Amino acid sequence: MSAEYVFYSFKGGFIIVEANIHQEQSSEFRKKHPPGLYLLFATEAWERFSYYGMRAILVLYLTATAINGGLGADKTTAISLYGTFTSAVYLTPIIGGYLTDRFLPRRTAITIGGVLMALGNFSIFLHQSMGALYLGLALLIIGNGFFKPNISTIVGELYHINDPKRDGAFTIFYMGVNLGAFVAPLVVGLMDYRYGFLTAAIGMVVGQVLFNTLGNKHLGDIGKESAKKVQEHTQTASKTPLTKQEVRRTIAIVILAVITIAFWTAFEQAGSSLTLFTEENIDRHLGDFIIPTEWFQSLNSLFIMLLAPIMSMLWFKLSQTKNGDFKTPTKMGMGLITVGLGFFILIPASVMVGDDSQIRVNMLFMVFTYFLHTLAELMISPVGLSMVSRLSPLKLTSVLMGVWLASSAVANKLASVLATYTQSLGYFDIFGLIGIVTIVLGIIVLFVSKPIAKLME
């Protein structure tokens, strides 16, 4: 018998995995994905339905007047609170993962997190007040810390580290993320804000019922014991000095984590400045029907489901050519340029609107922006996560996990700070600034991609 370990960071979560203790004849793998993967797919889809349903209406709920079912907060306050919340949900998984590694079985942590998040949304539904909102957001932040790192970890524990189906499993899991994220804004956009939060709570409950009733059947003993065993297995490794190769790889991860701050700062305008621009300045009429603002946040997930298979096939085809696939830093540079182009599309829209809040521009401006942002995400997010999984030295997995998640937390807060300036400087200045900075940085990354890639070898 032998055991191998891997660090895997995934869409706001992280994994410190004992990647299945396996038999020596493990060169032969199962031909099909285990049924447990599809249970985790469904559980994650419902959790993301809950999260993105709440996320789609949070700023709108804050800024709507009381008579329209909101809290009447000014836009700057709403954007700042949104940024603090989305930043915090990237930090608490560090604490939640630490506690799980030492004290809690992963499946227990997932249940605790799910219950807390359901209660968080339910508390916001129960009372239309800032106090209830703060309580609800606090429960959501804490619950996410328990839930997020552990469900994706269990996905990794279903497979041997060298199983060729492993990457495909995370692709399927990623589709669950985006299925929930796609459907949620469409549903909550059709109802009053408070009932949107109730719907988010119900979605979380459905996912937990599935997970807890079918877990024993489809997951067996996976996730039932504390992950402390992993720490015991890695004690010897932690005393071994890093090799030169591990030092170089660690430097590469840190560099790329810093680079992704710029990308996520731009990308995470979706829930704040892009939502407000859509609400105020996009013509959302289709005949007599007015498209809810929340629906536009489904575009990202829709485009991911459409483009992810194409991008995956493209990377595979390139890998079969003489020159091979693009290196990770090259893809990240391309992603930064692409997200910047998405903001450039909105510059003429911002010019047409000017200071007149009565002017509305064609919705295709926003559709094409989300299309380019999604394309950029597919060049950066899955690629970066795979890179961290592959390169992290075992003894630094927790540290590098913290670095990677902290970069997203910093980006989300920076995104909200930038978005608040749209209220004083206007959309034209902020969209233009974000576009220029990301494109210039992307070009710089392309120029230095070779030395960064050299560090990753």
C-alpha cells in the first residue's frame, strides 16, 4: 500500500488531500467516474445556486428603497459591503480548512457549513433590516468557510493522484458550479428580494438533504474521518528542506497569484459596478417584457458551459502539436488582455450615457462584455488552479493555499473600492482605467512568460 498527497485549489476553495491510499497495481484505473462525483456535483450545484442567487440581488437589495423591498442604502455603502462580503468568503476557507484538517471529518464540516449558510439566507428573509442582513452575511461567511474547502477536497479523494480522469472530474464538478450559478439569477430575478433570499436558503437545504441522505451509499467512508491523518503522514516531509526546484516553483506560484489579483479585481465588477450599470443604463426591454437585471449575471455561467468544452478541446489539440500547448503564464497574459477588452466594449456605451441616467444603451454591450470576461476566466481560473495543484511542495501546501486564496480576497475588496469610484468619477473613467491596466499588464506578462515558465519546470 502507498499514499500520495496533493494540494488543489478550486474556485474559492482549497484541498489538502490524501489522494486515496491505493494498491500498487493502481496503474489501471476505473473507466467510469464514480457515482460519488455526481452526488458532489449536485450538492455543489445547489450550494452555488444558493450563493449566486444571493449574490445577484445583494447590491440591488441594499440600494432599493424600502417601499420597493430594499434597505435604501446609498450605492457607495452597498458596493463597499458587497466587496467586504465577497472578500471574506475567500478568507474563511483558510480557517475552516485548518479546523477540518485537525478536528472535523470533512462530511461533518460540509453539513455544518450548509446549515449555517441556509440560516444566513433565512435570517435575511425574515426581517428587512440592516441588522438581519449583517447577521445573515456573517452566517454565510462562516458557513462558506466550512463548506467550500471540504466538498472540493472530497472530489479529489475519489481519485488516485495519477488517475487520468482526475482533471475531467474537476471539469464536471466545475460544470456543477456553473449550472447552479446560471439558474439562480434567473429564478431570483422573478421575485421580490426577500423571497430571493428565501429561495437561496431552500436551495442550500435541498443540497444538504441530497448530500446527507445519499452520502453513505455513494461516498462510502470517504470524508468520515478527520484529515489529521494527512498531517501525521506529512510530518517527515515537513522536516525536509525545499529543493531548488521546489523553491523555483514556489516563487512562480506567488508571482502568478499576485498577477491574478488584477484579473479578479476586474472580473468581480460583475456583482457591483456592472450590475448597477445594467440596472441604470442598459435597455433591458424585449418587446413589453423587461429583462431583470439579475439575469445578466447568468451570462457568465451560460458562456462557461458553452465555451469550457471548446477551450478544453483547444488546449488538448495544441498539446498534440509540435510546439505544444501555451504555457500557464502565456494563458494568463492572454486572459488579462481579454478581460480588458471586455471593459473597452463598455467605453462607447459609457460615452453615450454620459451623465444622463435616462439614456439606455443596447444590451448587447453587456452581453459581449460578459462573453469576453468568461473567455478570460477560462484562460486563467482553471489553468491557475491546475498549476497550483501540480507545483506546490507538500510542506508548503497550507501556506500557498493561503497565498492563492488571499489573492482572491484582496482582489474582491479592491474590486469594490474601484466600483465605488463609479459614483464620483463615472463609469467611463473606471471602465477605461480597468481596461487599460489589465491590457498593459497582460502584455507585460506575455513578455516575461518564458522566465516565469522556466521557474515552473
